[in-house]
Amino acid sequence: MGHRVVHDDELFAHFITFSCFRRRRILDLDWPKRIVLGSLVAQMERESATCVGFVVMPDHVHLVVSFSSVGKLSHFMQGWKRRPSYEIRRFLRRSHSKYEAWIRDDEPIWQARYYSFEIYTQDKLLGKLKYMHENPVRAGLVANTVDWPWSSARHYELGQTVGVPIGSAG
């Protein structure tokens, strides 16, 4: 099996995707989505990262992020995925026994890997943001991108705040 290479030696935006373990719909509930986004904001502050856009789906997350210096992506992702894992598991144990029974203690919340696509051009950035924001519509969760409260679409289309500071790439 080939080793996947993540390029993090130039300043450009990264389009990131990571999934719940076995694509389980752990993020169906609002509170785990809030945990993920709260952890994103905290990790952005710790790593001096800029969120350009995001969407949290029931079984996966997309993010466009940029950094002020190179070599930060891996550490950023490791911290962001680790912190909400404990809180989500604790929430499911306390509040949602059907979910908690579905996830064994020895199973992770997230798939081990994440996927990064480096964005070099404004056209590619706009394409990735559009793809990401249309995810909830394609999944049949909402009729319009701005109706999904767990994305940055309202920031781009309506100029509204979305709970995560949104900046520009590079």
C-alpha cells in the first residue's frame, strides 16, 4: 500500500476532509457538531490558523484552512481531532445511550487519517468552497446551502456570522 504524502512546505490553503470512524453518523446530533466547531476555534487560536470555510456533516467534516507559516497542518489536525473525541464520547455516554452502545470503548470517534488537497488558485478555492457548501443540499438535509447551520455558507452568501471566524486564504 502506497504512503500518502501531504504537502505542507508552501503557504497555500488546505482543503481537509476527515470522517467519523466507519462513517458512523455521530455528528447527526447538534451537540457533537458544536463540540467539533468549538474545538476548531480553539485549535485555530493555538496554531494561528485561518478558517476559510467549513461544513460539518453527519458523518464527516470539510475545512479549508491556511496558516501563516509552513509545517503546521499535521499538528493542527492531530490536535483538532483529539480534543473533541473525549468530549463527544462523554456526551454520548451521558445523554444518548443508543449511540454509546453503538460505539465500543476501544473504537475511535474518527477515522485515523485525514485527506488534504492543496489549493493554489482562487478558482480552485471557490470551487472547493462551493462543493463543500453544497454537501448538505446533495445529501438531502436542506434545500438551500444557507439553511444548513453547520457551515460557512451563510458567511459567504448572506454576510452572517457562523460561530467560527472566517478569513481569507494567504
